[in-house]
Amino acid sequence: MRILILGAGKMGSFFTDLLSFDHEVAVYDNDPRRLRFLYNTQRFTSLAEVDAFDPELTINAVSLKYTLQVFDELLPHVGKDCILADISSVKTGFREYYEQAGRRYASSHPMFGPTFANLGDLSRENAIIISEGDYMGRIFFRDLYTRLGLNVKELSFAEHDETMAYALSIPFVSTFVFSALMKHQDTPGTTFKRHMKIARGVLSEDDTLLREILFNPHTKPKVEGIRTELKRLLQIIDERDEEAMTAYLTHIRQNIQ
């Protein structure tokens, strides 16, 4: 299959390495410096070069802020049967875009990401495939993720956004609060250092991604839940209620079993 990958960042490079030995792959990035170390692939710095390549599948791996914009710029350069695919963490507006474009599409979310995951061993990681879209596109990603040993789940666009509000917004907001209260520590403990590593990783993400995760319509109730739990915990602390604290700790330990 002829596969075009848009964007030579961490995920774009990962998919290039993964696919280039089994498929004919080309990578487009408007910054030629990001293409320097890619091998066994064609390298494009202009979308005009895509015309001759005539991809059968395009995987959009650019920053979320530019994903749909780059699709718009790409459309005149690919055939009507080319499957448009994204791997975005946030799908807000994507279904509407694909339906309006009238093109074959496949949407998925490899949830391992480049920040924390060991890309050499993904056996404990997950991926979501959006149930709407082109059947062959979904099969392609299911086969690919299965070969990587990923746990694959199929969700609709709406179910994906609701799941991400839970899976991403709660840890992200908790990280924001930790970072907002941060001050220099001369003798940080192990737990503190682990939280700091997580915070640096999360805050290294693109601002657009962080913003869209928080602006997800399903996020607000999750954040309100954090506020409710903090209020409950503060009451226990204020009252120095040992029994209530024991019951609270028992409850939250059961949640993470």
C-alpha cells in the first residue's frame, strides 16, 4: 500500500519506521530539518510532490492545531479513493469535518503517546479505533495495533470524547494543580520526583492539545468531581476525623485495585 504520513514529529516518525518496511511510504513535513534522519521512505517538503505519489492512505500526524487545516491543503493532491486517517487525541469536530469532506476516512487514537511510553514495547498500552468511517481503514489500524500487542477498543466519536474526558482530563487537571502549587525543593522525596516527572511530561505537550482536552464538553463534570473530592477531604482534615480518614483511604484504595 502507498501510505503518506503528514508530519515528521515523534508520532509521524514512529509510524514511518513502523510501516516503511511493509509498505511504500512517503513523509511530508514543511520543515526539511525534521526529515533528515528518516530512512527507507520518500521525503516531501511540498504537497505538490504528493500528486505523483498518489497515496492510498494518508495518516495525519501533525499537531492537533493544524490537523484539519493540513487535510484541507492536502485534498487537491490526493485521489478520491484515498483514505484520510488521523491519530489525534481529541476528536472534537472531526466527524463533522469528514462527513462534509465526503471522503473515505479512518480515525484512531494510539494512547501510548511518545512522552511516557516505551515505543519499543507497547504490550501494556492501548489504542482506540473509531467505529465510524471506512471499513478497510478500520481493518488496517486494527491489524497494525494488534501486531504491536496493543489492547484495541472500538468506540464512536462521541464515546471517544467522553472516555478522553475521564482518561485525560482528570490526570491532566490533577497535574495542573500540582504544578500551580510548585516551589523549589532542595531535598525532594521519591514520590515528589515522580510527580514532577509526570508534570514535566504533561506540560511539554502542545498547548492546543491541552486546551482541547479541557474544553471537551465532557470535561467539566470530571473537574467538578475533583472539586467535590477535595472539599470532602478538607472536611476530614479540618475535623481530624481518624475514622473518616480510614474509611476514605479504604474507599480510594478499592478504586485503584
